Amino acid sequence: MHSLEPLKFPIDGKDNTGGASISLRSRRKSVEIQLLFIVLMITLILALVIGAVYTCFAAWRIRITIYSLTDHIEEVAASSKLLTNTFISEAYTIMNQVIEDDVAQNNPKSHLRPFIEEMKLIWGDQAMRLYAMAQKLSPPKAWLRQQTRTSLLHFNTFLRRLSSLLAVAPILSESSIRSTNDLFLSYSYELARLTPHPILTPVSWRSIPILNFTATELCKHSTTHFPTCAEVESYFTMIISKLEAWPRYEKNRDFTKVTAYSLLPRMLNAEAHVEKWLPLAQDPTGNIPFLFDEFLVWEIEKERKKLNQSLDALPRQWANSSIKKYLDVAAVLPIVLAGALTLLVAISIVASLFNSDLFCGALRCSRARKDVQMERFASCYLLLVAIFTTMLSVTGVGCGIVGSIGQSQVCDVLLVRSQHADVWLNHLLTSIVPRMPDLREVLEIENIHFRIPKRVVSTLDTNYTPSSPPFLQSVGMSRPVNLSALLHSTWLNKTLYGLWYKEVWHKMEQANLSYQIPRFQLSKTFNQFRKAVNLDQTFDDLYVGNITEYLPDPCNDYYTQIGLALSAVSKRSSRKLDRLANYFTTIGDLIALYKLKFDQISQALCVIEENKKVLEPLSPLIDVGDKIIGYLVNKTNTELISQFTNNTAEIFINSRRPIDHYALPLLHRILDRLFPYPNLRQAYRKALSPICPTDTTYSPLFLTLKNFGFTLSLSAFGLFIASVMWSRIQF
């Protein structure tokens, strides 16, 4: 049996077996930690590589967006040009439509017609004032107004009579009269075929083959026009009694004598002008859109051309601007930052692969091999990495903050939370507008009711539909100010007087008005022309006569009824009857057409008779004009300018009441319909596309800058952490 021996403890108090197991566990734990760090390092390296690649991609997108601004500005300029041209065209169309509706003859509540009449009186008062001054009179206002009304009555009468004469002249033209005579001869020839020879004296219509055949066929078939044969025979007997073998056509007078006045435009080489301006003479107020087409369109097109040229020049101006040069330089900065980050990541990865601590730990080498020089290199490397990564991280945070603020405070507000933008813009304008020097006096006008636009951003980003309110109504600017208060304000008077003396007075001095006034006696010249072309015989003393002095009376149409009856019979019989029905119907049509022309010419002759006295109202106007010209000719240039200045000032003062009562309500109706904006949202979003996310292909600058900045910052910070960990790992 083995004896039990007492346990022996080591002298140093340590258990060798336990120490070996503890060392083994410690070594195993160290390996696990090393493996964990290796996995973390690999993950971190992948994250850094991905971050660097994304940063480079974002930097490249920023560069492309900035470099594409020139093309973008060109697109925006083209879109803006299309939009502004549409606005101009729509505004002109709306203005014409409102005016046409207002001046319509069936509109009893017209504003423009009474306005024009009031303005005629105001301008006429000034003309009659010059007439009174020429006669050295100082009449009261009542006399001036009475003389003005009389002169306007003469003028309106002259214009109405002359326009009426010129309007009916084409009806009495040579070609029109020739066609009328041709109609008469055409149906007379056909009727002659139905008439027996004048030498023969037929007992009845039965001796005429066409009538006999027609009557026979109508007697065979009862029709609504001729129910019995007796009615057919009675009707044909009546016709034969009306027919004449040789229709009497005694033409006593020539139309060229009664329309001699129409030769005056040709004599004055003004035929095209008369044809063009005749509608205006017939209804001056109703043809205001015509005046706009003649004079206003030209000015609009001139300004439109200037605007288009300015918009077309925007891309070229941008390409040559200093801002573009600065932006091109700024576009390189993200590339440089992304390149620096990529270079640092690459250096760090390469350095980590050659880190002796990492490889020695992986091969379970002794820590005694750590080189002192490597520690110094690691310390220096860590310091440099810390400096560069800090700079990159701070720069990235700055870019990210700028992009984030731009995205949240600009893009989101302009495109998503437009109501907030409207409130902010309204508050900004409310604060700025009262401080603008040019508007201070306007805002001080009593009851001016100056309005600030309200829903500007919301309207810009609204999908327009035909039911949407027009632009000015949508932004609350259809009544920007109280126009009536502005019209009667001292500010407007002062402004207009300032412009007059600054601009108009100077131009009148340069024009030398005293040499622009014709120096001849108007009455004498007119009387000479009156005798030379025999105007009295052409107009006032013209003998017109009756229509029967020019054309034969149209006969009665007895033949359409026969044609209709034959048409009813031909449906149940042969085609021969159908041709015969067309024959009688054609005769009836020729008679009806001739009768229509006959009545038109008769009416034209009546119009000429009623309106031939043109010289009667014109003579007093010639006398007034002669006196005024004689008065102005004797004045110096300075006196003329002063005279016109006084007349213009009085016209403006007297015009304010009719403008307030008639013109402003019409202007309000025009403003209420301005402007349709179907393509405004597309143009608005296209303008924002380089900086904000829209439906276009551009990379939004703010969002891209935000992603670039924060990715750069996180990547730089991660690189710094990785570098610290690589240098501090203890295997």
C-alpha cells in the first residue's frame, strides 16, 4: 500500500500548474482580441474606401452642376423669353377683348364710349380757347363749351357722312353694276325664249312649246302648288300676259356721275388709306382695337425685341462674368478635398499593411521586436493625419451645414413649405418697402391703400388650370394701389410736371415748333381746291335721282313656283321634268338675285342722297382751323411751348374726373384678368433645378453639398480613429 504523502506547496507560494493554465487562457484571449481588431480594421478600411469613393462622386457631381450653370442659364433664358412673350401676348389679347366687350353696340353700360365723348369735349375746349384767343376774345366757359359742342357736331356729321358715302361706293362700282346688268340680261334672255315672236299673235300660251308641255305635265299630276288643271291654265294665262318679247331697258343715267366722289381717294393717291381707315371713321370708339393694332403693336414689338435681346444675352454675360470665374474655382475645391481624403485613406491603408506590430501579432511574434524608429514614425504619422483629418472634418462639417441649411431653409421652403416662404417674403417686403426713398411719397398719399404681394411663392409653384385665378389676383395685386387716390394726388402732379419740364420741354425746344406749323391760309387753299375739282357738284349739289333712272325694275318671279311644282312631279316621273324644273327655278333665282342687287343699289342711292352734303359741316371746321393756325404762326418758339404747356396742364386737370369715372373701372377689369400662367411653374422649377431637387436632370447643389460635406467629415474622422487604433494596437 502506498502511504499518503502530505501536499507540498511551492516555497514562493505559487502553483506552477495553475500559472500555466492562466497563461494559456491569457494568450487565447489575446488572440481573440487581435482577431476582433483585425475584423474591425477590415470593416473600417472598407468603410473608409466607400466613404472616399462616395465623396469623390459627390464632388464630381458638384463640379458638373457648377460647370453646367451656363447651359442652365441658357435654358432658363429661353424659358423666360417664352414665358414673357406669352404674358405680353396674353395681356394684349385680354386688353383688346375687354375693350371690344365694353364698346359693343349692345352694351348700355359701356365705360369707354362716354369717356371718349368727355375727352372730345375737353380737347375741343382747348381748341376753341385758341380760336377765341385768335379773335382776341375772353369768353366764359359756357360759350367755350357751346362752341365746342357745335364744332364737334360738325366734325361728327362730316365724318359720318363721308364714311357713309365711301362705304356704299363699292356697291356702285363699275364691276358691281356690270354684274347687276348681266343678271338682268340673263333672265331677260331666258324669258324671251318663253315669249312668242312679236310678229305673231298667238291665241294662247299653248302655242309656246315649253309652256304647253309644262302645263300638260302639271295637269297630269296634282301638286300642292297647282291642285287642278284649271289653276295651271289660269296661272299660265297670267304669265303670258306679263311677258314681253323685247323687255324695255331705257338707261338714262350713268352711275359714274353719282359716284364721282369715290375718285377723290385715287386722285390723292390714298385709296389704300381710305379702305384701311374707313371702319375707324364709321365708329371711332368701336374701332379702338384697330388703333392699337396700328400704333401700339409696333411699340410693343419694339420693347419685346429689346427684352428678347436682353434675355438672349444673359448666357453670354454670365460666361464673361467674374462670378462664373469664382464659381469655376470653387467647383475645384470639392475635387481637391475628395482627392486629399482619398490620398490619406490610401496612405493609411498602405501604412497599416506594413505595420510591423500588426504582422508580428498575426504571427504571434514577440513584442520585443518593436522598433523604436517605428514608434517615432507612427507618432509623426499620427500627428500629420490628425492635422489633415481635422482640417477635412471641419471643412466637411461647414459644407454639410451650408448644404443642410440651403436644403431645409431654401429648397424645402420654396418647393415644399411655400406658405412659410410667402409669410417670410411678405414680412420682408413690408419691412423694406416703406424704407425705399422712391416710394415714401407715394405711401404718404391719403387713402393710397398700397398692397404688398402675398402668395407669390405659392403661385409660382401652382399647377395652373383654366379655373385657377389669374396671376395678379392670386398674389393679391389686381388692385396694387388706390388708383383714384393716386390720380388726384399731389405726388402725381409734381411727377408729371417734372417729367414735362425735364423731357418734353427740351424736345419741343429741339423740334423748333414755330417752323413746324404750316404757313398758309387753310380757307383759301381749301376754296381753291374746291373750285378746281368741282367739289360742290361732287358732294353737296350732286343730283342722285331714283334707281329707275339707272336700272330697269325687276319683274315678278312667277317661275320658281312652276319649278317647285315640276320638282314634285319629277320625283314620280322622268328626268326630263327634272331638267325643266331646274330651268324654271334658275330663272326665278336670277330674278331674285337681280332684285336683291337692285334693292342694294337703291339703298346705296338713298344713302348718297342723305349724306351728300359733306362740305356744309366741313366749312365751319376749316374756318376754325384757319383762325387757329393764323394765331399760332405769329408766335415764337418759346411762346408756342408755353401755350402748349398751359393747354396740356388744363387738359390733364379736366381729364381726371372722366378718367376716374370711366377709364379706371375699365382698367380694373383688365387687371382682374391678368395673367394666365400655364407654364409658370415649369419655368420656376427649372430656374431652381441647379440648387434644389426638381424633376430636371441636374444634381441639386444643396443636397449634394450636404451629402458631400457630412460624408467628408465622417470619413476624415473615421480615418483619424483608424490611424489611432492602428498605432495603438497591442497584440
